[in-house]
Amino acid sequence: MSHPEYVLPNTPHAGYRYKMAMKHVEAAKAAGKSVEEIHEIFNSVMNYDIDNLPDDAAHKNYKNAVEQAKSAMAEGKSDKEVHELFQKVLSEAK
């Protein structure tokens, strides 16, 4: 069975979101999830509401990076500066 190609939305962070969705998909496959469950996981990551991030330990660093990126955008930083800040915050958390 061939899988339909997913067309990325034309948004600044679609590529990163796709990368994270595929990371979740691989974990779901390794956990033995069904095709339906895997598609649901993929779609939930790709359609994630960035303004309603969970307050759990698994998302703590990501939420911090998002909040700092939003602040940088509000200060008028460029997309490149915001993305670099986001990546820096994530990498420092590792």
C-alpha cells in the first residue's frame, strides 16, 4: 500500500513541525500502534495549537522555547532571529 504524500503548509515552521511529527510517528511505530493511531498522532502534531501547550514535564522545554520565541516576535525580532533563539533554547535544555 502506498502512502499519500503530505504537502507541507506554507508557514515558517512547517518543516520543523513535520520533523517533530515524524519523530512521534517513529515512536508510535516502535510502540506497535495501529495505522489509524499513527495517522491520528501525525495529524495532532501537524495541527497542534501552539497557544495551548500542555503544562507537563515532557513539553516543559518546548513550551519555554515557544514562549521566548513569541516574546522575541513581539519585540520585533526577525524570523531568522526568532528561529535561532527557539533552537538555542531547545538545545540548551538537552
